[in-house]
Amino acid sequence: MGSLRILKILWIVTRYRLDRLLPQKSQPLWLKCLLLPVKAFPIKHQHPAVALRCALEELGPIFVKFGQVLSTRRDLFDANTSDELQKLQDQVPPFDERLSRQIIEDSLGEPIETIFSQFESTPLASASVAQVHAATLISGEDVVVKVIRPGIEKSIQLDLKVMHLLAQILLKVWADASRLHPDQIVSDYEKIIFDELNLQLEAANASQLRKNWLDSGKLYVPEIHWDYCRDKVMVMERIYGISSADVAQMHARGVNMKKLAHLGVEIFFTQVFKDNFFHADMHPGNVFIDASDPDNPSYIGIDCAIIGSLTEDDKTYLAKNLLAFFNQDYLEVARLHVESSWVPAETDVREFESVIRSVCEPIFQKPIKEISFARVLISLFQTARRFDMEVQPQLVLLQKTLLNIEGMGRQIYPDLDLWETAAPFMEDWMKQRLGIGHVFEQISENAPKWISQLPDVPQLAYNALLEVQSLSRNNREQTKLLGQLNKELSRNRKQKNNSRIGGIALLAALLAITLPLTGFAHPQEAVMGASVLGSLGIYWMFIKP
């Protein structure tokens, strides 16, 4: 099975002439010879990015999903390739209704008829990992039932093995492949895809996101029916709204488009900086609009399989970076990258500043409302990679989400000035973060824990003192041993030098003995000289310490 899959992949790679994606100049001779038969095939698509998209679609749903993940890595790939990969559609034929019913009944342990008064056999949607059915609970609530595609785990595991193999091959045949970290990209994708296979995890994510926004009137997340949730089955409230891509219907309903667009920005930054729990897959298929009050519209979010979060340090430095960036303080941007360890500590800050300026100054020649906030972040990451910045997975998720949010916002309201909403939000957040109120809040949160630990403080202090004493003794012993070792090394060096000098003296003595034979010295003088030199040699080699 594995061999057949590999052969199929090689055939598709050959047929679509994906060899064109490899750099032509840095190919070793053996690879050029190996690719000669491939070059005999006609070029089916003129642009390599188009060929790549078509090949991924033919390889199947798992590779399609992988291509979608690659489309978000604009820090690694050119704009044409990323834009083409974004066209990949995660649409596959639905699997048999009987299989869907069997999975539901096996997971929940009872017949469908005892759970649902109505169950629609034809799925509402079908994707690579799961499909969704509409249903009505016995209690009367309209719900959707998400079911994992049967046998998908084995298919994913096989394709992932092939992807890891291809990543290793790419590292061997392309010298610059290490910059792209293909093995890390596949590993990141592996985590994403396996998270999507666990519907219990998705349900937990949706439940938390719902709690965060329940009373906000800004974002609604459907309720999870926990009694009917398992690893392969999830039942949640059915929602009704306008697709965020259906701009025409929103206009027809009289929706306040400017307010809606700015609300999306506010929701994103609140999720990232305040909640530290952001929906990382907010494309139009997962976002709907509640237009029941057109002047005060709100969002509905579904499919919470992919959730992102940042460390407190990353949030702080990211906010500082973006504020400095839009203030065009490139020196501060460079300094913050070094300070946060996003780039190596030995990075020349002034050189880094100069490169950032050369890349980003043209961006700010446009009016602020025409500047793509997401593109700024992408440019920042691309520039930083030239200085060996390792882009962390959570930052990639953030970049991807911001790209989706901004694209959706501009589609809803083309004149969206994202910075108009983002800047005051981040400035307020930074003030709160660095203010005295935050300090007291931290003290208040930690006070119960500190109080509970007070009885242990004397013992902990005593243990710490013993540890310091032990370290001190160990340090003294190590210092003593190092001194002895240095003496021994010094002695060995002296002995080696003495041996060299003695050897030279003995060699000279032997040479002196041969001098009479050459006529350059009298025999008596030669013997005396040899005797002296030989004695010195013996002294330096065997007697002198």
C-alpha cells in the first residue's frame, strides 16, 4: 500500500512537472541526470504554482489540506504561490449514510432514533476530515452532527509518512531547503490534522470560546451538547445566519458594513491580547453574520478545531513591535526582535534596522487605510528570516488569522482602516499591562498561593542554605581539582618541550659524529661535541623534570 502510494505521488509529480519548483542553479549533477527523463514530459501548466495546486488536488484531501496550510506560510513562499494555494477547495464527496449512522450509534451507544426525532441523511457539508448532518434532538432543539470520516486515520498516517520522506529528500537535493524547514512544516501540519480528528477537543475549544463571548453581543458560538459528544462525533446547536462572503445579501438587509468590519477587528484583537484564546481558522466558511438587528450586526463563529494562544512575553513584544512599526520606529522594531530572542542575540541591530527600513518604507507611502496590516506582519517575518528568525507556530497561526480577518473585513467594507481600531486597542492594553493596576491584580491573584506557602518558607530557606553550602563545597573541590589538572597539564607540556629539546640535542650529537666523514670537522672535536650534545640530550629527556 505504501509503495503504491509513493509511486502514485511520483507519477503525479512527474506529470505536472513539479521539478520546476526546484532551483535550477543549485542542483547537483546526479539530480540533473535523474530528472532528465522527467523533462521529456510536456509542461501542462505554464506557471509552476498552478501546477502545484492541481497536483495537490489530484493527490487527495490530505494533500489539499496540507496545501491550505502552506498557503498561510507567506513568510516562506512568494505571493503567487501562496495566492494559488489559497484556491484549494476542501471539497470531497460525502461518505455513505449507513457508515455515518454506524459511527454515530457506535460512538453514542444507542440507536439514532432514540437521540434524534429527525436526522437528514444528505450531509449539509462534506470535507476531508469530517462531514456534517442536520438533525433535531428528541427534546426539540435543532442541531448539527459532525462525524469523522471512516478510515481517515490510516490514510492520514500513510500520507504523513510520505510527506516526512519527501521533506527529507528535499533537504538532501536542495541546499537552500533547510531555510524553509520542510520537516518542521510537516510536523506542524501533523499536529493540526490530528487535532482536527479529535472532536472532543474541538467541542472543548468551542465551549471555552462561547464562555468568553456569551454576553458580549459581538460574537456568538453555538452551544455544545456534551451528552452527545465523543472523539468521532460532536453535536452542537444549529445556527442560522448570512455567510460572511455574501456581501450582496448584507447590503440588501441594510447591515451597517463599517460597524461590522471594525467589530471583526475588535473581536480578533480581544481574542489575541485579552483572552489569549483565538479562533485560528476564521475563513468565510466558518464565519456567519447575525443581521437580525442590521444597525448592530454581530458575528457567529463555528469550527473551533484550530485555536491559537501566545505566551505573555510574546503578546507584549508583539504589541510593542506593531506599535513601533506603525510609528515607523524601525530601530525599536529591530531592538525588540533581539530582546525577545526572535532573532539571535549577536544580530547587528543597526544592520537589521536598515533592512527593515528598506523593506517597509515603501509600504508607508500609501494612505494608512490602504496599508494591509497582515502584509506588514508578513513583511516583518520575511525580513526577520534573513537574520535567522525562527518563526514559531503560534505566530504563524496569528499571521494566518489576521490575514483572514483583514481580507474578510475589506470584503465587507473596502475602506476599512484596520489601524484605526487596532492602535487604540493595543495602546490601552499596553497601559493596562504595564500599569500599577496590573501589578496589584497580579499580587491579588497570587496572594492566596503565597499565603498557603508561608508555613513552608522557613524549611525552604533552610534547604536553600544547605544547597548553597553544598554548591560552595563543590565549587571549592572543583577549583582544587582544576588547579591540580592545570599543574599536571603544565608538567606534561614541560616534559614534551624537554623531550623535544633532548631529541634535537641527540640528533645533533649523531650529526657531529658524522662530520669527520664529510671533512668539516676534526675527529677529536667531533667526538667532544657529540659527547656534550649527547649528555645535554640525555639530561633534557630523562633527568630534567
